Amino acid sequence: MSATIIDGQKIAEEMTAQIKKESSSLLPKPGLAVIIVGKDPASLLYVKKKEKACQQVAFYSVLIELPEDVSELKLLNQIDALNQNKKIHGILVQLPLPAHINERLVIDSIYPNKDVDGFTPINMGNLLVGDNRLVPSTPRGIMKLIESTGVHISGKHAVVVGRSNIVGKPISLLLQQHGATVTMCHSRTHPLEYYTKQADILVSAVGKPKLISGSMIKKGAVVIDVGINSLNNTLVGDVDFESASTVAGFITPVPKGVGPMTIACLLENTLYAYRQQHL
Ligand code: GUN
């Protein structure tokens, strides 16, 4: 193995310690509400981690667990109550939602100043025009991981695999803002390796276990693996770590790469939202 492992866990712990320090004197405490609909085990695990992180930094946190068959109206009413609740500064609805619920409608009902996921059209639009406020946590975390390597982004070719609203689209905008030339690949891109092999910075966020092998990576590249996939009862990323780490210059592991950064950036966004609401 030649690649340097990017320790997302350590960077996230440092960020969390800083957030704890900054918020220790704040009263009332920053408050985050997380809503989960249904009992998907992976989603439940993620929201419990978010709740635990709030406890670590002494934020006020509320976890609202709704049944799989909850009506769209009930969910919207719940969000409206949180929009009005002065103790809550951030609202997060864990995705995906069950098929009978209109995801866009639900996201759009969150007040933009409490939208700590940065998924509302207002926050997404601000990001698009380069006025970064509440920026989605995973892409923000990815930028911090890339910056931690010391590799300059400006002038580099960044290739993003995946075009989701949560990761692919916002990370491509952030990389572009930092001066990268960005290529976006997705399920129709063919052949994928033609593009990935050109990447100085490669970000994969598609949720396909071991999609990217070492032979698809440029020597010395920064490789960021956003995938969290279960394969034969073990957690693997979109990148085949074993072969990729012989070629890449820097690589994130799965777990302990991007995942902890998403949570640390969510805490940062909650603190930012709190400050905006207490100006
Ligand atoms: N599901 C997967 N990632 C995320 C995220 O960052 N935020 C929310 N709300 N749901 C998700």
C-alpha cells in the first residue's frame, strides 16, 4: 500500500472538540431536531449517531420517530411545529422517506434558516450562486478531508461519480468554487474508467460496492469514498480499498472516513443556524 489514509475520524473529533468549546458558554443551547420515518436499520443507526454527537457537545436534541405509514400531513404538521419551536435551531428529516411521502414537499416545508442539511431550494440556490450559507454536511466534510491532504484543488481535474442532491451535485459545485475542473459521472457514463483515470481528485458517491478498482485510478490521486455498502455482512465503500490504496496518493477508509465528517459538519451547521437566529 502506498496511499496515505485520510483519517476522517480524527479530523471529525478535532472539529467536535472545537464546537464543544465554542458552544459551552451559549444559553439557551443550540437545538437540533431529527425526524425519522420508519425503521430502516441503517437510517436508525445514522440518526442515533447524530443524537449522540449532539450529547457530546451538549446541544439540546430531539429525536422524533414516526411510523412507516405516517401520513404526509402529519409529517408536515410535525415540521411546522418545529419551525415555530424557539428551542430548535436545526431540523433534519432523515432520507430516504417512504414512497407515499413527497420528499420535495417535505424538504421545502423546513424553514431555510433551520435547514441544517442545506437541502431546501433556497440553500441549494445560494450554493449554486456561490453564496455559501447552510451547505450540505457530507460535501462540506469532503472538502475538509481534501484540504487536510495539503493538495491544492485549484487547477486540478476533479471527477465526481454520482449526481445526487445530497452529495454529487453540491460537491461538484464546491470543487468548482475552489478552482477545480469538474467532470460529473453517473449511471449512464460509459466507460466510467475513461473519466476516473483522469482524476487528480476522485469522489465516489453512488452506493455500489467496490465499483472503483485500482486500475481505474490515476497514480497519486486523492480518492474520497462516500459509499457505505453492506457486502457479505461487512461495510465496504464504492472503492475497492485494497487495490485502490496501491495507486492513490491519499484515500479515505470506510468506515471512519467521510461518515464522521458528515456528523461533525451537521453540528457545525446547527451552531451556524443558532448564531443566525440569535443575531
Ligand atoms: N440520508 C443519507 N444522507 C443523509 C443526509 O446527509 N441527510 C439526511 N437528512 N438524510 C440522509
